[in-house]
Amino acid sequence: MTARIIAFANQKGGVGKTTSAVNLAAALAQAGKLVLLVDLDPQGNASTGFGISQFQRRITIYHVFANEGMIEEAEVQTDLPNLKVVPANVDLSAAEFELGGRSKREYILRDKLQSRRELYDFIIIDCPPSLGLLTLNGLVAADSIIVPMQCEFYALEGLSHLLNTTDLLRKNLNPELQIEGVLLTMYDRRYNLTAAVEADVRDYLGSRVFNTVIPRNVRVSEAPSHGKPVVTYDKSSAGACAYVHLAEEIMARYDNTEQNKLDFIEKLESNNLDDGDTGSNVGNMDNNKDRDNNEDGDILQPAAKKSKKREEAKASGENISAETIESNNARIIESEKASSNDGNNSEKTPETEANTETNIEADEIDDKADNKDNKKATNTKADNAKTDNTKDWAA
């Protein structure tokens, strides 16, 4: 058994990198795989995501880089039996300065992990949101890289820079480095921009984009505050289901035997995460009880539907046949006859209706005449009052 080392990297922050690393590691561990998560970010968010306190971080990845501790000493057991974490804290931010003068500084992490590759199925590395020495160590140590990408325009620019950096690394430092895949995160299909970005990325990278996408989900955001990955915090949520599908997609690439695939499905069923519960994570986003409620999305969607209906009505109106028009005219004539019959039954004649209309018009004329007379009388009184006041002033 030799571990597959996968690094999560993107120099743009806030794209779901740490969240994806934490939840993929947890999903693989739930499926029965032995997993080691290496927190390479000085913020230590991946460690916090598993509820590892500062007290438990007495030996961190910083001490491993500084040759002050062995990597096995830094490993912390999580609540998941098959998952361990090498934690990080703010001390790691000093590592880039301290390692600057060392020879072969880009290969430090790769050399440290060699002794652990035989003990795990997967080693997941959470890189910091930069392209500094720490990220460089993660990418040199990795067999492949997963690029989490938010479905926004700026993320496209960041993706192109990272792919260029990966090509340079492959040429100079790690010829075996592969693109495991681009992972679309914070996916919301209610927005046209999401679909546009996804189409551009899939057209450009093709099969290197994961079929699984990670939807916006409240439970994914809540889970870290409880010190748990979402796959254990709320395993029925849309976010948890998406990360289980991602684990399944990655497992399918390396588990070639039919028995391994059957074992994986059995693990999912035992965790109530079988295909019937999970389904397509994009198709079931709106059906999930705790999906992220975004008012703008709810407004845009009906507007698009109404516009589409208007276009369809227009198109159908242009294709109305002559027979349809004739049948509609026949219906109108019949309805007019029916209404005239109803009029006869109520004993109303054209003469009485005409007389009624004439009386109404006469009343309206009389009312107008009365209003004119009232206005004239009012004006006359006002003029008389003005004349009296003038006389009094003159006297």
C-alpha cells in the first residue's frame, strides 16, 4: 500500500479550499480508507475543522520543518478512527523566512512524508492561499493537485495563473505532478454566471473538471464552528452528499477491482449515504431542507421562466392555423347568441334599454347645468363682497 498524496491549492483565498480538504479527507475515512491530513496553512483552519485545540498542537508541522519533531509525533487522532491530522498554527508563518537559506528547501515536506506513505491510503495536504515556499513544498510532495474554484470571473484568472505555475513545477521540481481535477465550489445553478463559468472551465479543461460540484449550503458553513466536518455534522445535507460523491469519484480512479467498488458502496449505505439518499448533488440542491436561501436567486429564476413563457406564447401565436381561427370565431358567435338569449329571458328589450340610456344622459345634462348655476351664484356673491369692502375702505 502506497498513499496517494493530493494537495489542495489555489492562491486565491475564499474558494472553499480548506473546507474541501477537510471534508474529502473525512469522506474517504468514512469509506474505510486510512487518511492523513497535513495542515500546511499557518491559519490552522483545517485543524480547527476537526476540533483540534491549541493545547493538542504542541507539536505541529512547523516543528517538523524545523527538525524539532518527527511527523509521526505531530499526528493527532480525530473522532474518525481512520483519520489523523498533522496540525498547524501561527508559528508556521515564520517557516518561510527560516527555511529560506536551506538547501533543497522545496523538498523538505516530500522527504518527511516518505516514511508515512506505506501507512496510509491517502495523504491530503491543505496548502495556504499563496504561491510561497509552503505551497511549493506541498506541490513538490504531491502526486496530484485539486484546484477548488468558485464560480466567479476572478477565479478564472487565478486558475490560469495556477495552471502556469503547475507547468513550471512539472518541468523543474516535480515531473510526476498531475492535475487531479478542478473542483467547482459554492455552486448555485440559479445564477447565469455560475453556468457561464462552468461552461468555460469544462470547455477548456474537459475531463480534468470533476463531475461533482459543491453547492452553497448552510450546513457546510456551520460545521467548522462545531469542530466537525459536514459529513459527520449533518450527513444528510446537500453539502455532505456532494463531498461523498467527490470521494466516490476519486476512489473510482484508483480502486480498479470490482470488490473494492462494492465495499465502498456498502460503506456508504451503512452511513445512510447510499445513492437513494444522495442522488445528483446538483439536481437535489433545491429539494434539500437546509439549502442556502438567496433572495436574488429566487427573484431571477421566475423572471427567466416568465420571459421564456412569453417567447413560447409568441412563437405559438405565429403558428395558429386558419382552421383554429375559424373555430374560435364560431365559439364567439355562439357565446354572443347565448348572451342575447339571456337578455330576452330577463325581459329586457332594445326599446327599454334605449329609454334608460336617454334618461341617464338627460340626468347628466341637468346635473351639469345645476353645477354651472351654482358656480355663477358663488362668483356673484364674491364680487359683491369685494365691492362692499372697497367702498368701506374709501370711506
